[in-house]
Amino acid sequence: MAASFDDKAAENWTRLSSGQIEEALHSHVRFIERRPGGQRALFAFHDLEETDFSHRNLCDAEFSGAKLQRARLTDAKLRMAVLFAADLRAANLDGADLSRADLRGACFRGAEMNKANLSNADMRDATVAVYDKRHTLLAGSFGDPRTDFACVQARSADLSDARFGAALVVRADFTDAIMRGVNFKGADLRNANFTGAVLEGADLAGAKLHNATLQAAVLTGANLRGASFAGADITDAVLDPEMLGRNELSNAIRTEYATHSDAALGDMLALHGIWVDSQGVKGSRAMLARADLSGRRLEGAKLVMAVLSGVKLGRANLTRALLTMGNLEMADLRGAVLVDADLRGANLRRAHLGDADFSRAKLGALRQVGGGRLDFQSNFERAKFTRARLCGASLRGANLTGADFSGADLSRADLQNAVLDDANFAGANLQGANLAEASVKGTKGLTARAA
């Protein structure tokens, strides 16, 4: 355990009855609301193993050195709480708000923190001197002062601007987490999973990322100086162009993109058109997975059912393009122009769509296809639409689970019957948008009026 106290300190842990805990929690709420009789919850050096704090308001509460192993803190409010050197091994903090909390030296080994908010939390090294009532020094320092985040499950968590420093974060799961500006300087991130995570502007200087998984992660603006990516998987990750030649990434597993001349691409599109028109009898399907088509002019291109997974189409012109039922999973379309394009029934799971222009584009479900009159839902699960233009676009019936629309323009967009669960609309323009019968469970940034 990181930052554990010695046996003498253990003698001072206090165990409360359930009634005493409940009384302290009610008094704490009065304290937060500034009502008479309120008192801040002071649980420092308390034994609270397996205590159920789910959904409780514990903002500003004091838990320094507390034993919270296997405690239940799901959806608890712990904003600015002090959990300095607390033991939260195997605790459940799913959905908890730990923003701006003091977590220095705490042990979260094996804890569940899925969808938790740890923005601006402090998880740097801990240093403390603890005395008893007789002023005898109990612990002048820790055997290991690092915060222990090993094996933590923090899928889809918000760790923006969190400060980890040299924390132990091996085998942690940050799949689809938002980690803009996070400080991992000198951290041990070996075998950690950052699939689909947003690490824009992250400080990874000197960090150990051996065998880490960063597939489809966003690393633009990140500081990689002195970091070790030996064996790390960065396939389909979004990187600044100048990062690709850095020594730090020389031993990483990365995407090898295919290149095609304009003539070769034209022949491929012609054969694909024949394949579509003949229902697969003639011609050949366009297989452009992980091809670099950045900046290409593809106005009106017919790419129905084309294989474009992991393709680079940044700044490409796809105005009026037909991408119906195409596979663009983890594709990079940042800054691309898709005005009036047709992407009904397409798969753009974890695609990078920041700053792209989808004005009046068709992104919804494809209805009544073939003799069986089948419907095909378009899939934009975890897609990143940051600052994208979707004015007047149709996303009716689309799967947009966990999609990031922060700063996007969705004015007059049709989102009727869309699945928007866990999507992020922070700073988005939803003026005139149609959200009738849309599923909005866990959605962030939607005003009551917009919803």
C-alpha cells in the first residue's frame, strides 16, 4: 500500500457505530448548507471499511489516513474532500465526484472509479509527520509516498488537469477517459489501458508507458520528453506530426499508413462503384483501411460500404460523398468537410471528428433496406465531435453513446430517437435542435430546455 501508516498509528484508528456515522453525515450536510448545528465530517484515522457512503454529500469532508477498503462511495459527492493517505483498496467510487480532492498518497489499488470526476484532483506524493496526544512522532515519512492507482478501473472517468506526479498507475484502465492536461510526469503507467482516451496537453515527461495500450487515444499537444513507450500500442492514435519522429516513440507499436496516388485511388473508386452497382458481382470493394488520404478532394465520392477503418482523412473534402454503411471505425476526419454527405448506417465508433463540417449531413439510421426492409443504426459510439459543425445535420436514431460534442455547433440538428447516453455537450450550441424521445441517461452539458 502506498503511503501507509505504521502499527502505532493503527492503534489510533476510530471505529464508529452506524448511528454515529449517520449523525456525522447529517451534521456535515448542515455544515455545507451553513445551517445551525452543522459540523464538518472529521473521519481522519477512522476505520470505515465496507461503509456505504453511496450518494452521500461529503464535499470538504476530512478522511486523512482513514481505512476505506471496500467502502461503497458510488455517486458520492467528494468535491474538495481530503483523502490524504487514505486506504481505498477495492472501494467502489463509480460516478463519484472527486474534483479538486486531496488524494495525495492515497491507495486506490483495485478500486472502481468508472465515470468518476477527478478533474483537478491532487494525487502527488505524500509527506507528513503524525503525532499522538503526547506529541510522540508516529510517522515522519512513508515507506512509499506515491499515490497507488494500480489496477484501478476508471473507464470514461474525467481526469482533466489531475496531478498524478510520480504515482504508481500500472495496469489501470482509463478506456475513453477525458484526461486533458493531466500531469503524469514521472508516473509508472506500465500496461495501463488508454484506449480512446483524450490526453490532449498531458504531461508525460519521464513517464513509463511500457506495453501500455493507447489505441485511438488523442495525444496532441502532449509532452513526451523522456517518456518510455517501449512496446506501447499507439495504433490509430492521434499525434502531432512532429511527434512521429521522436525517439520516445521509436519502440512503440504504431500504424503504418498506406499511400495511394490520385490515379490509383481513382481506379479503386471506379471499381468500387461497379461493385456496389452489381451488388458484389463485378468490380471490387474499396479496401482503404489505414490509408493516408489526408487533404484529398473526394467531393461526391461513392464509398457505400467501403472499408475505411483507421483511415486518415484529415482536412479532406468529402462534400456530398456517399459513405452509407461504410466502416470508418477509429478514422481520423479532423477538419474534414462533409457538408451534405450521407453516412447513414455507417460505423464511426471512436472516430476523430474534431473541427469537421457535417452541416446538413445525414448521420442517422438507414431505414427499410433491401427486400427484408431492414433498418441499420449508424454507430458513433465514443466518437469525438469536439468543435465540429453539425448545423441542420440529421442524427435521428443514431447511436451516440459517450460521444463528445464539447464546443460543437448542433443548431437545428435532428437528434430525435438518438441514443445520447453519457454523451458530453459541454459548451455545445443546441439552439433549435430536436431531442424528442432521445435517450439522455448520464448526458453532460444538456440544459433542461435542450433536453
